[in-house]
Amino acid sequence: MYSWIWRHLPGNGWVRALLSLVLVTAVVYVLFQYVFPWAEPLLPFNDVTVDNQ
């Protein structure tokens, strides 16, 4: 998959590396701004089962 993306990016190696960095930054931004807040209520992280005995 990564080699397919690398082959289809325009430019030489430096331009491809810069575009790859921009793509990764955009994906991380979308995940943190939209996907993770949407999925947080669906995840069981607040279900604590430890008793204080």
C-alpha cells in the first residue's frame, strides 16, 4: 500500500517525502478532530471494575 502511494505521488524524492508528511499530518488531524471524538462514547474505557476492598 505504501509503495503504491509513493509511486503515485508527483515529484522527486524530496517532494514525495514532503507530500507524504503532509498526508500523514492530515490523516492524524482528521482522526483526532472527528473520528476519535465520535468513537469515544462507544468505547468502554470508563467502565471501571476495580473495587476498593
